[in-house]
Amino acid sequence: MLWRAGWGAEVIRTALRRGWDPSRPGRAFDLDVTEDDLTAMLGVPPAYEVPFARD
């Protein structure tokens, strides 16, 4: 999936809404997102590119 401008900030906002505490030491949170979550974050359905599957 290609990285889009603003996507990282939206991922952080989503994690904060779901209870992530960035001041906690170590790996404190796993963020699971669905295809619908990604569509809401990106504004369009996600498109995946598999480099080795190109023509």
C-alpha cells in the first residue's frame, strides 16, 4: 500500500481514540484496522501493489 500524506497522523489519531497511551514505555498497543477503517482514513479504498506481480 502506498503511503499517503496525512495517513500517519490519521493512524495516530485512531490509536489515541482507541486507547493508546504514548507515554507508556515499551510496546503498549496493537492497532488493528479493517479495510473499512483504511477507506475512512485514506478517503478512497486501499489499493495494494505487489511489486513481483507486475507484468
